[in-house]
Amino acid sequence: MELTAAARLAYQNGTLNKLIDPKIKEADENILILNEGVNQVSLDKFSDIAYKCVAESQNDRPTIEDVVKELKEALYYQENNKDKLHISLEVIKLGTDNFSDCKCIGEGRYWKQYVGEIVHANMHITVVAKRWDNNYVSKYDISRGYLTKESDIYSFGVVIKEMFQGIPARPDRIPIYESSYKRREILQHQDAFEGIEEQIDPKTFKTFADIAGLCLDHRRYRPDATRVITELEKALEFQEDYEKWEPRLPVDYQKIIQMSKTPELYQSIEMRDMFLKGILLQDGKLFSIGTNGERNEMMSARKFSYRNHRSHKWRSADGSRFPKVAEITDISNLKIQIKMKKEFISPSVKHKVYLIFRVCGPRKSQAKRMYVNLKYKTGNETLHAYFATWREDGWMMIELFQSLNHKKDTDFEVLLESFSRCYCASSSIYIEGIEFQAIDNVNHEETKGFKEVQKVDLNTEKVNKQHIEEQEMILSAKKVVYTSLNPDRFDGRISQRHQVYHDSIIFRGAIEFLRHHVFRIRCKIQRQMLSANTKNVCYLVFKLSEKCHGLHGPVIVRDLFHQKETRILYFRSPNPSNIHDSDWIPEKREDGWLEVIIWIFNSDYELKSDHLFVNLKLVTYEGTMSGLIVRGIEFRPI
């Protein structure tokens, strides 16, 4: 492409600046009289008229008169560039009557400002000159007798030092400033004026001190004004970040950072993110904080004792916070001994203890919880943790217990025995470690009120209601309970022993289950039995046989008619760590029986043709319902 066409295209695309001789842009002293570069307005006018001169069509090209006119204007702007104007000290002295007091229009601690009139380019113009004393001038500039832009940067460096120290500059210290930068004596952290030394972010101070040192360095190495502003803005960002995020870091965060495997200097917001994700410490632990600042710590599975030596291997696992995790191949015979002491969580802080693990291979269910039935021991007590919860990072957590307040810290000890093969199948699992999660005040209050919610005290009808009303509200098990797909067939046993006597009304037909794994509740309810315009609760009224030693685990409840989400209930109150906020647990009734919620519904929404159809399926995760005695179901409004 020829030069003319290339220039025309560059002008049209707004990239003409790339074709300009660098010497022009850098103000080569052999080209420009003012030695300060090209005025942009002058350059734009020159470019505009040049583009018109090389127009492809003759009709689009300007006349010679237009060209001369535009070039004169471009020359005028270049010669009268006020931004690049240089005026000698003698001219300023003449215009201000040698800095006469009558010309002074303002003053500061180390400067005075004067107004005067000078002649420039055959015109009288008014100037304002600020005169500084020697406290802001380098020894070299004093001896030379005039100032440059490098002198301004030096003066600004002195101002930065004064701002930091909160005291005026001392003339006898000026020479030391120039010679001490290489020894980092420009600014010292302890020199900060009283009240801010402890409030300065280390990264803010370093950035601030570095730019001050450069400003006071030899004139050859001083930065330009743009860089000074950039560095000061950067220091301000560091400080604002520090003031915003530093209070949200642990009070001992500097100690923890030094214990980590990467104790570099980080920005506060970077440290905040690091603490949220977890900081890997040198002793096989990981420290993290929650979104509310609560402290958590975790111990790697490498610190566990494995009695079954052949059942575990060390693997790298995606998403793990530790370099290696334990792959366990025999989940029915774990024999993993765990012993650790909290280091970063105070003994007085309530906390939960979780096992962090996941099943090897792809995730097969999108459900938030997964039944695993972890069997473990603490001391002489054997416990079960039934459900594990999926986390956002792809790992699972299962709560082992909650701690109480202790005046003294104690070791945490637990023996992991087995997972259920029924739901974990024969898959191997990865164990990442044990995690202590502190419970903040808000969550603790929710936990305190949790049992109240689970009791579901709905202020319902009392036992002393009229006999006929009671009889209508409770449907006997014989009428509603089925253990097969055939609604006319029940495979259980009608219990004569557990006849119910209540206010001389006999409720016969309570059902005692044998070795059933599942049963259904099917019936049709009249509108009159339900409270209108409100939510209603369906309770299962039951007892456990004296010979019943099972039914400790969870039971699934499915609404087959409305295809709603499944719920979990228990026939025995489980360990608090097993209770989820949506689970239903049993409560004792005044008549001596037990009751547990099996369904909550809106009477108006669910009714069809003045009837409510009930079709519920109850299934145990493991074991049978042997020893469960069902009296019937009862409806009450919330």
C-alpha cells in the first residue's frame, strides 16, 4: 500500500498517531523550538488539512487559500502553547516587582504566591507565581539558581515526608534526603505521627515510602508526576482495603499467616479470601473463617491412625484442600482412630465436629443429603450419623457431635467403624479430614430454638374434647394402613393387647408390625373432618413394643398422590446431630401414646370434590419396622 493510501486509512480509523515520527512526539530539541513537544490542537489541525489534501476526489480537496489558513492556525497554536510556556526568573521578578509584598496574594508555611504582568509573544499576560523557600528545594537546585520539573518532584517528596511525619521539613536534613534513599532511610514506620502508626497497612507504607524515596532521589531517577499520582492512588487503595477488610480477619491473623506454608505479604482482601478458602498450615492442619468471622480448623486425614492398614491408600483428589487424602477401600471395616486438640478455637466457643469425605466416582444423586449411616464410637458410647450433606466444593460433611462450653480444652477422640453398604454400595471413599466449625451467636440461637420447632406444639385440640369429635378426627390403623399393593390386604397383626381406653371409648384395631420394611396409609377424608382455610397436620399415633430394640434410624415419607418431595421422620428421638430442620421427630401425647407428623397440607388446596385423598408411603432405610404398633392417624389444624 502506498504512503498516501496508508495515511488516509489511518486517519479514518483514528490511528494516525501511530504514523507520526516519534521524534516529534518526544519533542526532539532539533525540531521544536519550545523543546516540550507538539501541541495537540496544532497537530489535529495539521492532520485535518493534510487528510483533505490527499482526498481521492478532486472536488473534496481544499483550495490553496484554505491550506494556508489552516497551517497558520496550526502554527499559532504551536507557538502559543500556554501549557508548555517557559518564563525566566528575571521576567517573573520584573513582573512582580521583585516579589514585592504588595504583589503577594496568598501564603503558606513555606511559600508565598505573587501576581504580576509580563510581556510574551507581543502580548501582555497576567501570571501567578508561587515562591517556595529552601526547605522544599534540593541543594543542587539552590546552587544552580533555577528550577525544573524534577525540582517540583523533589519538593513534592518533601511534602510527602511532612505529611507522614506530621512535622515541618528541617533545612539541615535536606542533604541527607538526597543521599539516603538507597539505605531506605527516607521513611521509617516508627516515624509516623502519633495516632496513625498502628493504623497503616504494611503494603500502604511500603508503597508510600518507595515513591517518597524516588521523589527525593537523584534528579536522574525521579519519577514523573503521572507515576507519583499512580503510586499514591495505589497506596490509598491498599489503605482503604486494609481498613475495610482487616477488621474482618482473625485477631491473630499475622501469627497464622506465619504458620502457613506460604507466609507472603498479601493485601487484606486477598488474605480475607485466603482465610475463607482455608490456609494450609505446616503441621497438617487447615485454618479458615466463616462469612461471619467464625473460626474453623481442620486436620488432615494423614494425622489419623489406621488399624486396618491394608484398606487405605494415599491419593491426590480434585478439590481437596490437602495435597493427599485417604482412599478407603473397605467401608464396612474402617477402624480409623482420630485424636486431635483444637488449637485456634477457644474452649469456651461452641462448635460442631464434621467428618469431610466423599464417595469415589461420579455423583449419582442430586439430593442435598445422602444416607450413609456412619457408625462410630466416642468413649464407650456407640453412635450413628445417618446423613451426609453435599457441600458446594463437591465434598460431603457428616456431623459427629456438637461441643458444649468447657473451661478447659480437651482432646477430641473418635473411632470410625463403618459406613452402610446398602446405600454407599461397595464404592471406595476419600476421607479428607476432620473439621471443627465454630457456631456463631446467631446460629447458636437458632440451634437453641431448634428442638422447639421439632416438637411441633401446634396448640391443637385437647384430650377433653367431645367423644364423638375425637372419634371423627382419628382414623384407626385397621382402616388406613396397608403393607402391600393390594389395598384390601394387611399382612400385619391386629393387636388385642394394645386396645386403647380413653374416656370410656374403646379404640380397637391397633396394628403391630412384624418384619415389614414398608407400609402405606391410604384413605379418603370428608371435608367436615378438616379445618377450613388453614393448614392441617396429619399425625401417626403409635407406640413401640417392649421387645422392640430397633427403629432408631430414619424413615422416608413419600406423598404418592401429590408427588411432593420426600420427608424424613423418626420413631425414636435421634441424636441432635442427626436432626435436620425439615425432619419430623416424635412427641409424647397426654394419653400415653406417641405421635409424629407424616404430612402437612392445605385443606382448601388439596381437597377434590369435598374429599381429601391420602396416599402416603413409609419406608425404612435399613432394618424392619418390627415392634411398631400403630393406633391410627389424626388430623389437627396448625
